[in-house]
Amino acid sequence: MKINVNPVKGMRDFLPAEVRLREYVKSKITETYEQQGFSLIETPAVENIELLTNSEGGDNLQLIFKILKRGEQLQLGRADLSEESIVDCGLRYDLTLPLSRFYACNKDKLPTPFKAMQIGTVYRAERPQKGRYRAFTQCDIDIIGDASPLAECELIHATAKALQSVHLQDFVVKISDRRLLAAVIASFGFAPEAVPSICLALDKSDKIGWDKVLQELCEGGLEAEQVEQFVSAVRGLSLETVLSYGVPASIYDSLKEVIDTVAKLADGKYQVIFSPTLVRGMGYYTGMVFEIATEGLGLAVAGGGRYDAMIGKWLGTMVPAVGFSIGFERIILLLQERGFVPPSSCARIALLFSQEHDSLYSILAAAEALREAGHKVSTLPARHKLGKQLAQLEAEGYSGYYSCVKGELILFP
Amino acid sequence: MKINVNPVKGMRDFLPAEVRLREYVKSKITETYEQQGFSLIETPAVENIELLTNSEGGDNLQLIFKILKRGEQLQLGRADLSEESIVDCGLRYDLTLPLSRFYACNKDKLPTPFKAMQIGTVYRAERPQKGRYRAFTQCDIDIIGDASPLAECELIHATAKALQSVHLQDFVVKISDRRLLAAVIASFGFAPEAVPSICLALDKSDKIGWDKVLQELCEGGLEAEQVEQFVSAVRGLSLETVLSYGVPASIYDSLKEVIDTVAKLADGKYQVIFSPTLVRGMGYYTGMVFEIATEGLGLAVAGGGRYDAMIGKWLGTMVPAVGFSIGFERIILLLQERGFVPPSSCARIALLFSQEHDSLYSILAAAEALREAGHKVSTLPARHKLGKQLAQLEAEGYSGYYSCVKGELILFP
């Protein structure tokens, strides 16, 4: 029987060299987050379907991999068959929803505030295209139970540290508050129903330019003169001027405190700016939002915000929460483009043997002696074309070669 | 809306203390395997459904979590609806099948022999019960492309080293060859069709005792006298006597070489024994099989064997392969029962602050100073009942406490 041996469409096999890079980045990020006081937790990649489909995941709800019921629970004979009646769980599309469920389920065993770190695979059935996968790694930190802007400062500072630990520099931290842009829009007399589409258009100004934003807003049925005044105001908006557009002082105060604090902690090593058009897509954000962009990539390498309403929905009491997620795959891509090779803690040695000369025991004992000297050692049969073999081994990352003859180790020049 | 916030039935949330233990065990095992020359690879947790259902996974094929097709591919309106017509992929039930597919797919980019290590979650829709989960971690090493018994020796030696690295001692390595027991059975004149059920009964002798094995074989329709002679012979079987029961010399030679070599490498630190009744359940094993059992657990903590036919089925050429899998969850259970706490690389410090006294910046700058001195630091609001707070923090694993007053760090006694 002919079987397709490729990975599932949109998913990937990782070969040793790529795994080494991914594990290096994972360990650097998680080490940094541990130093910053975050604790790793883990939840299943599979969640109950009601949890997934009743979440505020926006477009992601259309992309859920759903899992079929099993045994007697699965009844395919019925006439009125719907998707809902034949699935009972599905794969998670992000790490925020599972974290919220985890907190609601385990809160009595967790400290307040709870500082969680997660790193794991999430699944979205998107149309596969270059650089977009159906299974990819996310790396999140969240602070649950702290309503003060200290939580925002800690998340942004820790994430910047994590990016620095994987050799990213020259990045810009952009900060705003969802409610700020809404207040400015309202002050120009636009109807509340128009707020989401206006936010969406402004969010694209970096990519499509302000002329196109203007055009899009007018085509959306808003009055041209009003739109022009509004866009010109937004473009000139600084943190100092927002109060004159009806933004509540409490929102301004918190935002200013966070931007000033993070900028001081940055100590000139990265930029921290107020970015009034920043919206972030996820529907569950309720307050401050932030992202980190690098010069080279154009795209954000990390994004997050405050979501004070999500956990409370299940517990019946408000639970403040704020999170920041690193786009792990983008960082890997960036490091690969730079030709970055992770440093190795010790040398990889190949021990080339011939079974004609040595018993299995003497080969393995020789390898063990090299390991006890602190090396990573792989035993490999010596080939006839030794030069070619050594060249191949070097390409695989080996940096030392021994041969074993009658139990004696001989170092290659 | 009332939502169930528990994890999916049979799956688990892991809180920080348990994650620390699991990550410690993972890192010890993978470090050991790296030293032994194995390279980490990664495959998706999702595989195409044809691959999963056409595999030799035995009972596991009944336990696959199947994933529904999406969009236009999913047609629920048809009258003759079958499971096969509405699913296109599923979750892996082990790591051996994905490895075999990975090798068949990527062989041109991989060295020969290829020494792979994997650690990942596998999924089986078993009836949940104590100690048995629907999502659990496996940790496998495999050598692909080496038909010689050196491969068996390396796998067994590396796995024993990995178990030692997570503080397991007093274990027994049991080794046999599937073909050996089959030859002995044949020499007693039993029909070839009876071989699987006889093997199955013998495999249980450790658990149910020899009297019950005898009874089961007789009830299975075999002649009582013949069964008694056979069982008495098997119970007395030593490696030295197998040749007199028609076992081919080549099988005996390899088995003896592996047992002698591994025993010499063990250097008295663990036992290595010939165990003729060892069968191992998986249908794909073709030669030597082995497992490691500990005194305390009764159950095997690791199991494996040679499966020379699996990869070749897809490639059209034979590819020798042998693997050894550690039961990661059993090791975690064993360490938890012993009250084992993983050592920490550096102290976890709590920095207790009051926002009345300090600005966000001075709190965070004080924390950063402690981090630069090599600590893991979490900032936490000081509570009124300080004694109770410190006791809670100690229980969470903190070992040092500072407070921050007007930017000055004060060490608690």
C-alpha cells in the first residue's frame, strides 16, 4: 500500500539542526522568564469543545481542529447530523484561553498574583502559505490577579529581556490603551457602532499608509471632512495631548506611568513609544495593549494586553489579567536568516570504529571514556572513503574525531 | 453561561511544582541521550489518518483521537456516512510510527546510522483510571540503519544511563528475542497458529504465576501433558540451553553478545538477565526485545525492541531499526512517591513591596539588581500578615525575602 509519508499539510518535521536552534531559543526565553519571577505551567493541547467555541477568539474560532466523539457517544446514523453533535473536544488555538481555564480550575492552589509562563504548540487550520503554519509554538507570560500597572511594566520589561537573551536588538515597544482611541473617536462625534471599523482601519496605517486609511474610512460611509479632521488629529496625537480629546485622566495616568517606567528600565537599549493607533486584534482585550516590533521584520515579534473580563466570566467575580506573547516562529525565522548557530555546551565527537578490529564492548567502553572526559560522543562505523566521511560529519556539527583500534583511542589530526 | 473549567477527561493541568519536576527529568534524560550521541528530532502531534489506521499499533488503533475534516471537505449530508469519510487526521498514539514516517520522508537529509531521540505527548482514548491518562509523555531513542547488535547494546546502555541520571537504581534489564520463544514453541510441536496466544500467556507469568499460565494454556485447547512438559522446559530455560530447542545459532550468538556486553558495561551497578518469556506487546517487533523493571514498581519503566520491517514497508527497501522507550509518567510517579524535589540552579527570591513607599520604577530596579546578582526574583505586594505570607512563600519554594523601602533593599532575617 502506498502511504503519504509527508507530515500533515501545514505542519512540519524538525531535523536535528533546527531542533537544536529551537531548543536553544526556548531555553534562553524560559530561563529569562524564570529569573523575572514567572513559573512554567502546562495544560493539555486538547480542550473541551464548548470552551473553545464559546471563547472570544475572533477569526480563530473558524480555524479549530475538532475531534470526533468515540464509541457509543458517536451516532452517525441520525438524520439531523451537525458538527456540534459529533465532536466533543478540539485542539487549542492559543495559550490564553487554556491559561484562563487553568486559573479558574486551580485558583485555590495558586498564589496571588499568579505569574505564569507557558510554551507550547497551538493549532489553527489556516490556508497554508509561506511562513504560516497549522501548528506553531507560542511563548506567553501572564500576570493574573494584579490590577495595577506594575503588571504591565513587569510583562513588558520581562519580554524585552527575553528578546535580548536571543540576540534581538533595535526593537521598539509600542504601547497604548484600547479605551484611549475609543475616547478620541467619540470626541469627534462618530457613532459607537463605527468604533471597531475605524480602529481596524487605523491599525493598518503602518502597512497601507495614511492616504489609504483615509480612503477606507470615507468608503465606509463616514463624512469626508469629519474623517480628515479626525485623521489629522490622530496623526498628531502625543501622550501629552490626549486629555484634550476627552480621554479619562485615569487612563492617561496609567499609560504615562507605564511608558515612563519601562523607558527608564530600557536604559536606552530599546525604544519605548506611545502608539495611539495600536489596537491588537483579539476581542478580549479591555485596557492597555502593547507590541514589540523589530526594524528588520516589520511585523510584531511580540504582542499582548490586559484582559480583565475573561476569567471572571467563568468564576462570577472579576479577575484582572494581563498577558504578553512572543511570536516564537518569527524569532526562529529571524535567527535562521542571520545564519545564527546556537553555541554548544560541549564538543560533539565521532568515534569511528571497525567491527573487524574490536568487540562491541571495547568500542562502547572507549566511547564511554570520552564521555567521562565531558564530550558528547556518537559511535559510527568507519567508511572506506574516510575524507568524505569526515567532511559529512563536520557538516553535521561534529568537531572532533577518534578512531578505535583494539581498544585504543586514536585522535585524528 | 456555565462552562466546565476542568481539563478534558483523562488529561491533566500541571502546576508549577510538578512542571519543575517534569522539566528536570526531561532535561536530565535528554542531556544523557545527547552525551550518548543521540539527536533530538520533533514531529507534529497530528498525523494523517491513513498512516495511523494502517499501522501495526495493535489495540492502540481502537484508541485514536480522530480529527474532523473542515470546510468543503466535510460533507455531513450524505446517507452512507462513515467515520472514514469525515476525518482526515488524528493524534499520534506513540512516537515510533511518527519516527518511521519522519525517516521515510527525510532520509536523504539524515546520516546513516541515524540516532534519534524524541520526547513528546502521545494520546490514547483509554478508559481513564488511576495512573492511566489520555495524554502522556513518552521519551524514545531509536537507531535506524544499523542491523548489527551494536545498536541494541547502545540503546540499552544509554537508557540505563538515563535512568541512573534521574536517580533510579536497583533495576533489572531483561533481554530476549521474539524468534527464540517461537522456535522453542515449535520444537514442542505446537501449531504455528497457537504461537501468539502461548506467548501472551507466558508473558503474564510474572503477574499471575506459573500455575495460572498452565491453566490458561490448557483451557485454550492445548494438550495437558504437552503443555506441562513445555512449561517446565521454559521455566528451566537458560541462554546456554536454548540451542537444544532448535533456536538458530545466529539468534543465540547475537543475544549472548548483547547480554555479555551490556552486563560488562553495567559494571555491577544494575542486573542484566536473559528473560525467555519476555514478549512485549507491539506487533511490529521482529527480533530482540528488552525492558527495564525496578524493584519498587513491578512494572517496566522502559521497553523496546527491533522493528526491521516497519520503515521498509513505505520505502520498498528493508531498513533495520531498533528503539527503546522510557515510561516518563512512571518515573515521575516514582520520584513523587519518594518526595523527590529537583535541585534549583539558583535561589528564588521574593521582593515584597508597598506601592505607598515606592514608585514602579524603584521596585522594578531593585528587583533587577537582585537578578543581576544571580537570583530568580518575583516582586509581590507585601501583606499585612507578613508571617503568614512568608510561610506561604516558603511552601511555594522561595528561599529568600527582601523588602523594598524608598528604593533600598532590606534583607529579611
